[in-house]
Amino acid sequence: MDTPTQQGDRSLTDFGYNQQLDRRIGRFSSFAAGVSYISILTGTFQLFYFGFGAGGPAYVWSWPIVFLGQLMVALCFAELAARYPIAGSLYNWTKRLGSRTTAWMAGWMMLTASIVTLSATVLAYQITLPQLWSGFQVVGDGTGTYDVAVNAIVLGSGLILFTTLVNAFGVKLMARINSVGVFIELIAAVLIIVILAFSAVRGPVEVLTETGGRGEGQSLGYVGAFLVAALASGYVMYGFDTASSMGEETIDARRTAPRAIIRAITASFLLGGLILLFGLMSVQDLADPQLSSSTGGLQYVLLSAAGGGLGKVFLASIAVAITVCCLAVHTATIRMMFAMARDNNLPFAARLARVDPRRKTPVLPAVLIGVLSIAVLVVNIRQPQVFTAVTSIAVVMIYVAYLLVTVPMLVSRLRGRWPLPADDDGARHFSLGRWGLPVNVLAVLWGGGMALNLAWPRREVYNATEPHHWYLQWAAFVFIGAIAGVGLAYYLLRARHRTGVLAEHVA
């Protein structure tokens, strides 16, 4: 009888590829990959000030709403992961559900968005490290016009260099670091919840019903303010597909990856939601301006509740969470680039798809993604508004990439081409059964609605401070249109004429 590793290798052969990546990832490492990408200690602490500033305490309602919507997407992805445990999951899934053009666009949107997401995520170091130790403010004293922006680039570039080296060394080292980091993050999250709960000065009802006067004087009232605040939760709860993107490196991937996807988003929802709720319950004054300040926010709440010494221990844990989050983002981006290059769908495909024979990992994509992410960071030095707009757009692009999976999947269901026959090996491990169609419909409706909400040309999101420019306010539509147009032109004019599995990767 074949071992799970041999079964995975044989499964990959059935898809037309030979096994070159290192199949070493176990159950916890697969779960950790999804959790670290979502990274509740990174996202909630980085974006709390934005959500609170826009929607007041009641913005925490956006957390369960976003979770329920993303859970519908995650369930669809889990069903796909059980059948197609392949690197660059979104790209390869859509290739089997829809046309090759749609698949290429899904991969292209996810690839470009992930590079910018890596650049955006490393900036979280600037919010945490200088509060941990003033020596981390290596550029100026933090009061100069560009001190914070330049220092964020210095710290972020150092982190990208670290994730590049780890990913270039091999998946075994990456998985070990990621698993240890996620274990620390989960323990820290539970302890933070306990401390904030014991520091509570008000009940949950006051938090859940207090809007702080947000939305007054607006045409939509609090609904308009809440839709803006919901972006803070929408920016956090994605990336659970990382577990499936590493399917070629996961032992017994058909069984492991689907469960890892569901467990990652569920654990993140529970821990993140409790941190937000108890954090607001422990605030001495809900009108404190520090709560809506990018230099205060949830870090300020934690330091106030835990005290300086213990608070800094938790800040160190947050720094660990940021590190493994960026490591996971970088890893997932490498797998997407590798998967598309292996099908000869990117420039210099043979070099990008080459797997180092000793380390069993694609080294050039790791380096190239690191260089491109640092290049995106440099934009932040003198044009912070442009960078803010681009990072917001990156999240929109990821939601669009998810739609490029869930929509073809829904079309396949309606045409009777999905799910595959019941005797399909993947169906034994995870299947939505008769719930597949309603879940898929909800996933599409949610993804479309949230993508529109994220992209809506709000000045407070895309052009918050002067000078005001129309192209910044409408940046989501302009930039995504340009990225999609360039990508589609490249594929139609060049890539589609030579697409096909490279000879060295053919099973």
C-alpha cells in the first residue's frame, strides 16, 4: 500500500506534472501556513485604529460578518483543495473550472496583488518595533516629516531580506520557523484575551451598540461609516488558501489541506474577535483619541491593560506574528509564480520554474519577489498617499482573484459539470454535497459585494489628505483596470501561443 507521500506524488503525475518540490509539510505546518497569512496579531493590531476611527466601537460587528462571507469562499476552496492539491492553487483550480484565459488572469491578479501585499505587511514592523524599543527608530527620532516612512522602509526591507533567504533555503526551514512562530502567536493571542478580559471596565453591550457619533451628517448615516470601517476586517481575513497553494509539499494533501483551510479561518475568527471585543471592553475612555491614531490603536490598549513590562512581551509576540505572516505571504507568492512559470505562462519561464536540486525549492522566484517588494516599498518615501492607495488596491485584487475561482465554479455547477463523480478520490476527503450550490452562490455574492465596497472611490480611504487628486480617489478602478489590461494583452498576444508544461516538468 502506498504511503501518503507516494499517493501525493502519484496524484501530481495524474495532473501532468512530475514531483520536484520537497513534500515535507505535515498537518500543523499546513494549518500554520493559513493562520500565519491571516495573522490575527498582525492584522487586528495594524488596522484597529482605522476600523475604530471610521466606525467607532460598534465596528467590531464587521468581524463576524466578514468571517461568514469568507467562510463561504473557504468552503469552496476546501472542496477544490481536496481534488486539486497543486501549487499555485487558484490558478490551477480555475484552469480546470473555466478557460485558460480566466485561469491566467486569476493567477496574474493574485501574483501582482501578493507582491504588493508583502510590501504592505512588512510596514507593520514600524507600528510595533519602535514601541517595543526606541532603538528600532533608526531614521531620525520619529518627529521628522519622513522619519516614520523611511524607517518603515528600512525595517520592512530587512524583513523581506529575511523571508527571501529562508524561502531560498528550502521549505523545511520555512515550515519550522512558521510553525514555531504560529505556536507563539496562538499562545500570545490566548494570553492577550485573558488579560484584556480581566481588565474590562464595561460590558459587551455598550461596546456593540456604541457608534461614537460616526456617520452623523452623512447621507447613509452609520451604514456608510460602517461600510468604511468594515474594510479593516476585510483587509485581514484572507490568505487561507496558502495551505492549498503548498499542496505539492504537503503530506496527504487531499486530506490535510481542506481541513487546514477551514481550521485556519475559524481559529483566526475566534481569537481575533475576542481580542477586539475584550480590547474595547478594557478601554478606560472610548473617546480617547489614541484609539484612532496609527501610533496608538490596539497596541496602546494592550500596553495600558498589561502594563509596560508584560505589554512589551506581547509586543514582541506581535513582532513574531508579523515576521511569520510575511514569511507565509512570500512563500505563497513564490508558489504562484512557480506554477504559472511551469506552464510557460510567464517571461523567462524556464528559469523561474527551475527547482534547485539540493534544496528542492524555486530559488529565483524567492529572490525576484523580494526585490520587487522592496521596490514597491520605496514608493512610500515621498508619496505615502500613493502607497496607501496601492496597498488597498492589492486587497481588492485578491478578492477579484477569489471571484475568478468561485464564479467559474458556480457556472460549472449550474451546467452540471461540478462536482465531479462521487468516486473521485478528492470527494472522499471533503465535499459540500447538496450544500455546494447555495454555499457557492453566497461566496460569489459576498466576493462581488466586498470587492465593490473595497474599491469604492472614497476620499477617506484612497485620498485622505491633501493634495486631492481624482486618480487617487478612483485608484482602484484605474490601477486594477491597468493591471488587468496589461496582463490580458500579454497573455493574448504572447503567452497563450506558447503555453504548455515545460519539458522538465512533464510527468
